[in-house]
Amino acid sequence: KQEVTQIPAALSVPEGENLVLNCSFTDSAIYNLQWFRQDPGKGLTSLLLIQSSQREQTSGRLNASLDKSSGRSTLYIAASQPGDSATYLCAVGYGNKLVFGAGTILRVKS
Amino acid sequence: DAGVIQSPRHEVTEMGQEVTLRCKPISGHNSLFWYRQTMMRGLELLIYFNNNVPIDDSGMPEDRFSAKMPNASFSTLKIQPSEPRDSAVYFCASSFGTGDAGYTFGSGTRLTVV
């Protein structure tokens, strides 16, 4: 069964800290992996997409890595800001199917 | 591009009524997905279409749920009759091919069945 797990479930940090969100998946035969952000009551905003042949992707203060062999991905957020507060979802693509983790709720305190 | 457009944004209905959710995918995308999000189960894939054809509907919870895609620019998800446990946020997403360029989600429809 294809399962995606995100750790921690919730995280609270002071503004300015660097932080890492973790995602693990049981089936390593992935097509790609996508990190999303979801604000309360809102839809999903795509942050980064990593193809199965790639090791990492960067966008501004965000960096996502992928290690297929170990079934892991991390999302690194540098110099966190209160505006980064949201739920972060990891989604693993298996062909035409996305399997989501339960998410990490991030709170950045000012 | 306006992105994936869903309507209505919010729907409140009484148990037993028929509910129809609508989705317009991004122009040029040939895959369309319906997801349901609840606190208990997170995001679950209900059904997806490729080139307007339903490919996998194994996530559709019951026969009360049905989905159609009559053309490349429109899809509906219907629940008949609706029940309180159907209350959730329903998301539509689209992609091109096998999602090599990622998936784009709509803003969702928040359904409340009372």
C-alpha cells in the first residue's frame, strides 16, 4: 500500500529560525513529489515539484530534497517568517495518482 | 490562465438532497482529479479522468457518488442522496499527462450536509 507520512504533525518556531519538514513514503517507484502549502479554509498552493530523477529543487527561501532509495523528502525553510504559518502537505506522484501525507501545521511566532 | 475553477465555493444542503459540484480545469490539461478533504482522513482521491475518460474511480465511497466529464473543460461530481457524513471540502485538480509539470488545485467547495 502506498502511504505517505509527515513528521512532525505540528511545529511552532520563533521568527527567523531555519526549519525542516519531513516526508517519507513506502513505495519508492515514484514519478515525482510535490510540496503544497494550505492556508486555513483555502486551497492548495504548489511550492515545489521534484521529478523522480532530481535530487532537489529550490525556490527562494524554500529547498526540497528527494532521496528515492530511502523513501524520504525534506522541505527546508530558511529564515522563517510569520507569513509562512500554514499547513504543509507532501504529495507523492505515482503516475496519474497523488498520495498525500497528513500535513505539518507550522506556526511561526513573531 | 485563471487556474482550476470550482463552483460553488460553499454549499449547505439538507440530508437527502442532490448536490452537484462543478469544475473547470486548466485549458490544455488532459487529466482531472476529484479529491475530498476531511479532518479525519486528510486528502483522498475520489476519481480521476484522462482525456475525459474515467480511469480510476476506486476512491468513490459509495454509489451515491458519481462523476462525469462531458468535455475537456468541464466536470461534475454529484452526490445523491447526500448525507451528513459527506460534509467535507471537495477539491478538483488538473494536470497534463502523468503530472510531469505538477498538479494544480482549485480553491475547493466546502460542503455541509445538515
